Amino acid sequence: IAALGDEASVRVPANAKTMDLSGYSVYPGLVGMHEHLFYPSFYPQTPMALYAEQAFSAPRLYLASGVTTMRTAGSVEPYTDLNVKAWIESGAGPGPEMDVTGPYIQGPNGYAIQMPTVRTPQQAARLVDYWAAEGVTSFKAYMNLTHEALAVAIRAAHDHGLKVTGHLCAVGFTEAANLGIDDLEHGLLVDTEFVPGKQENDCPDEEATSASIMKLDLKGEAAQAMIHTLVERKVAITSTLAVFDALLPGRPPLDARMLQAMSAEAAESYLAWKDRAQSRPHSFSLEWLKKEMAFEREFVAAGGLLIAGCDPTGNGGALPGFGDQRELELLVEAGFTAEQAIRIYTHNGATYLNREQQIGAIAPGMQADLVVVKGDPTAHIADVENVTYVFKRGFAYDPAKLLESVRGAVGIH
């Protein structure tokens, strides 16, 4: 970006291409901080969780939706992710700039068969050292990882100048912050430290965790102590409201764009899940989601760095890109202004990546990562879905053509 201003203050070069965008809005390219290049594969006959790599469709969906930089917050095929990153950087195909996270650092008895099992602190250190040498730029600790192994993984990553995030369970948020973790995924809804009688390195079940969260007073001493520890230790929180929203009966509104992008099998599976959710009793509720929204407001009010991503997992209802747009809408539903939501999704993500001097804002000298939407998101946040152009490093992409190129592909490749 060479210059920014109104007609009176900026001289447009004579040979410049100009665009009349009356009735449109422009904001910085989104910096998605919990993204994946995989998507859940639903096999009712199989008791294990499986995820299919979407190396072709996911980068195009992200870019078409306005995500110009992304972090793969955990990988099931790290070599594929690294190769996709190199492929995009070479100009061979479209997609966001990528911060590639290594394979999940998961402890014993994990539910996803594609994740490694880290049983000892020594194994955690070896995993970090190996993948740092292979070119990943961050790491993610997962649910069953022990206190001891997490501590070693964090130290090893920091020795390489890399950051560690975590979707934790066996280790609570305060404990992880004191170990030096850089980021925590999903927010309060996965923090187990408030489960009565929780033991060290024990991962409580989902129902117990949800029950403890619903009883927690966010203005109370225990919750405020945790929040202030995170802020003091400079631990970011990644908001992923979209993946939780998709679990609730009647939410989100059915998106025709999403169904067009899905394979027939993926669409059938997702719609069947939504149908079952209408009558199935579950601990997930709108009040549960609103508790997370309230936590995110408290965290930001205390001075915490909130970043965001869509996490295209769960029941398959938060697709790459489309889920990021839904996340922006949910941040506004949570009580943030549209401007605040966009800043969380742009400047804050850039700040976490230590790239705030290059991306995440519109200013002279910044990289020309821009999203053009028809309408005004500050008046109607759903206008973020009306993406007309996406500029990445100054090159314009046509979202309609990108979306057409992946019609029926999600769930296959």
C-alpha cells in the first residue's frame, strides 16, 4: 500500500487502474488463527475419528472468503501442509499465506488415530525438534498431554523461537500459563481446572467440564484470577465460536454456499447430524455458547489478546472460510462491535504472529491484503459474506471463480 486518504490528500498516478466501489466496504485480509487443511470424515461403522486432508479445496475456500493468512492449528498430515504452503508461495495455486503447525502433541488414549501418542517428556522434545527442523512454524499441544510433557514441549519450541498453542484438558489454563504456553484454543469451554476434584494429568469428561463452566461466576475470584494470570503471562485466547455454534439445535442458518461446496456424502452427513440435533438432549446449549462469549468479553476487558479462527471440525458445519465469516458474525453477537470483531480477526492475529508491521491493517507500507465486500458490515455484519474481491499481496482474486472451482469437493480433496 503506497498511500491512503481521500481525494484531496492522495494523488493517484495517471496510469493507475481505478475501481468505483460505491456501496462497498474494504477491510484487511483476515488472519485466521485456528484453521485446518482437513475436514471430518464420518464413517458410522468406524469407532475412530478420521479426518480427510483437503489440500485442494480448503486453501481456495479460505482465500475466497477473505482469509489471506492462516495458522493450521494442528495437523494430521504435516508434510502435506508444508508442501501446500510451498506450492502456494511458488505461485502454483491460490491460497492464504500459511503458518504451519506441526502434528498434534497428544498424550495417551487420544480419540483420533491420525495423531501421534506422546508418552514421555523426552518424546515430546524429539517431536518438536524434528518438526522444527522440517519447517513447521508453531506447535499445538492436545487434550491428553501431561503437565511434564507439555512443559518440555514448550521449552523445546521456545528454544527454536516458535510458539505453542493448546487445546488442553489434562492441564488447566492457569497451569498451562504458568508453564509458559503462548495461546489457548477455544476459550473457557475447554478449561477443566474448575471441575470439582480434578486430579493432576486427569482429563475430565465433557459433561463434567460443561457443568463446571456453567456454574462458574465469571466475575468471581476464581475466574478473575485465571483471566488475570493469562493476561499477565501474555497468553492469547483463540475464539472458535463457529465450531461450537454449529453444534446447537437450529444453528447456524443453513448456508446454500456451504452445501454447494460439499460432496454429496459430506452434505448428507452434515444434514443428518443437524436433524438429529433437534431432538437429542445434550449439554451443548445456547446458554453454554453465551458463557463462552461472556468469557471472551471479560478476557478482552482485562487486556487479553483475543484472536480467532473457525476450526473446520466438529460436525462439519464450520467450513473453511465460510466458518470464518460466521465467526465474525458471532463475535458481534457476543457483544463486540463490527470494527472490534474485524480487528480481532486481523490486527490481533498479525500481532500474535509478530507480523503486525506487514499485515492486519490498511496503512501505507503494509502488505496489500484487502477484502472488498458489497454493503457495510458495520451496519449489517452479515455483509462479510458478500465478498466481491480478495487482494493478497496486491493481486486480486475472484471469489466466485474460486468457489466454483471447488463445487462438490469438500469431503473428497
